[in-house]
Amino acid sequence: MIKVSILYPYRENGHFDVDYYCDKHMPLAAQRFGAALKGWSVDVGINAGPPGSPPPYRVAGHFLFDSTEAFYEVFMPAMDELTADIPNYTDGGNGAILISEIRMSV
């Protein structure tokens, strides 16, 4: 199992519409990914540890797939549509993508 995470860095005075991201963008991606998608979630940064410190990431979106091949098979045809939707929720551009292998989950 792999996790595809899209990490949006915190930017002071940066715009990120969390409601749009959760209610529109992520469901759109989930619909395009279809049965290959095994689950998805959204994390909203709170802080970097010390109270009142800004988080390193404003938002992180996560998708679960059986393999990187399964991800690329559904992502590539949807890439342009999903990328075109980014300005609807942030003025910070594309997030950083991390593809990781899930070794343990409890």
C-alpha cells in the first residue's frame, strides 16, 4: 500500500480555502481516481510544536493506493483537470508531492 501526500507549505498571509479543498477538490480527485483509490484524508496544520508557532504545512491531502502504478494509471488522465482547479483553493501554487510506502498502520 502506498500513500500519495500533497503538502501545501504554510505561508504567512497566504490564501488557502480549506472548505473548498475538502468539499470540492478532494471529492473531485476521488471521483476521477475511482476504484483504484483505497481511501483519502485531509490534515489541516495547527502548529509546529510550540504553542502559537505556525505549522510547516497549512494542509496535507492524502490518497491511498495499492501501488505507484495504480496511482499513475488514474492520476495521469486527471492531472490537467486537477491542476487547473488549484487556483480555486490557494494562491500558493502546486503542493509538494510525497509518495511513500506504508510500512505499518494501527
